[in-house]
Amino acid sequence: MTPDLPASLRAAIDKALEGVPRKGLAERAARASRAYRAGQPSSAVIVEADDALAYALTRLPATYAACAAVLAEAARRAPDFAPASLLDAGAGTGAASWAAVDAWPRLAALTWLDASSPFLALARQLAAAGPQGLREAQAVRGDLTAAGPWPRADLVIASYALAEIAADRQTSTIIELWTSCDGLLVLVEPGTPAGYRRILAAREILFDIGATVIAPCPHQAACPLVGEDWCHMSVRLPRSRDHRLAKGAEVPFEDERYSYLIAARPGVALGPARPRILAPPRTGKPGIALKLCGVDGALESRLVAKRDKVAYAAIRRLGWGDVL
């Protein structure tokens, strides 16, 4: 898995930016960021084509990077899973679809579901440079809180979408997403305490309707972090020059923190569950200290001593979010 945008997607964004004043996009991006932080939905933020383009410039790379990391984990946990169809619910600019096609190149039948016409139009424009599945994706304008049925698919993804759904509609939305899923359901949210709470609530709903959660949790027990921390991961991605200008940033990279959940239908064959590293490993003189979520549902602190050369060498290659 690489957090870098595919070359064809990067080129498509560059083409969409041709002739568009960067200052105007930066102003739109700043307004959108303030609006999202204030809790406004995309319908109130993404009104025109340039709003969608500003969003793509500032947020698409991070969304893609997080989804790519999560889908790489889905492929690791379900190595024989080979989806032919995808429902990208709350698709936005289509970032999750690009990550899915990168993880499973044989994906052929893609559906984008989103309430925003500017987002869907930009997703279609960018997808014209992508693989056949993306080029032929079906765009459906619809609200995630509306009653289904939605198109069924082997793989269903809702990335950075639950935050825009009112609390009293979360349960029905999660149930509709699961009803549409024939294989794996993937949820990705910002790696904030609020994002974690939405993922945690979705986890409980999915347990109640018979789903098996396969990641990040290596168990089906209660989350051991409740009340003391929140489960989230991080991926580092590069920033292009335009990306830095739009965000008013000088650092050539950013760290996107995200929370996620992957749930599987009974027919999906799974590899063995393993303890997951919940925080950046801490290296000291005695060795490497790890904070783990165990397969029994308990938190575990483990020290891998330097004197255990084989284990120490293996652990040094692992990081936050990886499994042992």
C-alpha cells in the first residue's frame, strides 16, 4: 500500500486545475474547512463546481491515503476476497473508489451514491482518466439517510460520511449499508474522539444484526479503550505544491488520522486474527514497548527486548496500526 495518489488521478486533478485561480480555490477550501468544523453538511458547503475542486485539492489526497490503508488491511484479513462490485456510499469525489480499484483491480461494477451534484460531476471528470471500472461507474444522486433499498455490492464503503448524518438516523443508515453488502462493509471516519464514537456505535449496531467485525479489532468483545482512549490510526502522505498552497502549509507532508471498521459476511474466508498495535511503538534502551489490542479483547503492554534479536528485528519493521 502506498499513500501516494495514482499517477492517473494526480494527472486528472492537475488537468481539472488548469486555468483555475489558486487563490480562489484556497479561499473556498478555507471556507469549507470552517463550515465542516462547525458541523455543516456537504449540501451547505459544496454548492458549485469550484467548491468540489477545492475540496478535492485539499482533502482527496488524505481521504485516498486513509482508504488505501484500510482496504490494504481488508485484503490482508480476507486474502481470498475478490469483489466484483462496489457501492461507494457518500462517494464525494470518488477517492475511496480509486483506492478500492487499486486494491482489487478486477472491480468492474462501481456505483457512487451521493447527494451532491458538484461532487458527482467532479468524480466523473476525474474517473475519465482511470481504469475501466471507474470510467463506467454509475452515479446515483441520493441521500444516505433516505430509505433503501440501495444497490447491492460485494464491497460497500462509506468513508468520511457518517459525520454528516444526524444521530437519530445513524442506526437506520448502518443497517441499510449492511443490507446492501454481500461481502465486506468498510467504514472510515476522522481519527478524532467523535469519529471513534461513531465507529464504536456502528460496531455495536453491526454486532446486533449478526456482522463479524474483522478489523481493526482482533476480537468480538467490547472495545477495551472505552473511557481511557480512542482507537485511531495515522498515515503520512505527501503534499503537492498546489496542495500546500491551498492549505496555506509549508510542510511537504501531512499526517491523516482516521478511525475505521471492517465487517464481514459469514461467507467471507478470513485469515487468523492477530494483536494490533494501538499506538506508535516506543523504542528505549531495553527494547521496544508496544500497546496492543489482544485477540481476547484485552489491552496488553509488551516489551520486545533488544537481546531477542530475531523478534526485535521483526518488530522494528512494524508501526502504529500494524498487527504482530
